[in-house]
Amino acid sequence: MSEAAVSTEHPLAPLRSQIDEIDAQLLQLLARRFVLTDEVGHYKAQQGLPPVDAEREAAQMVRIAERATALQVDPQLAQQWFRLVIDRVVQRHREIADQQHPVA
Ligand SMILES: C=C(O[C@@H]1C=C(C(=O)O)C=C[C@H]1O)C(=O)O
């Protein structure tokens, strides 16, 4: 084999490059999700609706666990991950409501 044909790439580099690509896609999806949830937050603030919809969250958590299980992802991990995201969304909805109806 000629010297030029010998790869100097780290053996994990191809896998890590795919992981980096997936991380970038996850962040893009998260950003898109926040754009949509911000729209929901503005609607709720305009209508005087509460930031949290516990019934919807409960349904989402059931669905997330089912989908995670079907994909062989730990359902608890999936639920914890979405819990973090949804909590941040609710915090943002409170901020949006406070901006629209500041306490005197
Ligand atoms: C986005 C909403 O607001 C909150 C955030 C949710 C989410 O991030 O999925 C779900 C329910 C609500 O507690 C909504 O009501 O749809």
C-alpha cells in the first residue's frame, strides 16, 4: 500500500461526524419547536389562558413513552428530556404573559 493511501483519520471520526450531524439536527428541531411554542404562548397570553396545560402534557408524556419504547429508547430518559423542554416552554409562557400584562 502506498503511503498516501494510509488513512490518518481517527477510527471514531466517521461515527463522531454522524453524531455531530444528528446533534445539529436535534438543535434545529428544538429551535423550530420553540418558535411554535412561543406562538402558543402569545395566543394564551392574549386569551388569558394559563401557561400550563396539564391534560395535554399528560397525554404527551404517555405518547412519548410509547414512541420511545417502540424505538428502543429508554422511556424514562425520553420523558425526562421532554420534561426539561416543556418546563422551559412554560417558563417562557409566563415571561410572555408578564410582558403582555405587567403587574402594576
Ligand atoms: C405549548 C403549550 O404549552 C405548554 C407546553 C407544552 C409543550 O411544550 O409541549 C405543552 C403543554 C403546555 O403545558 C401548549 O399548551 O400547547
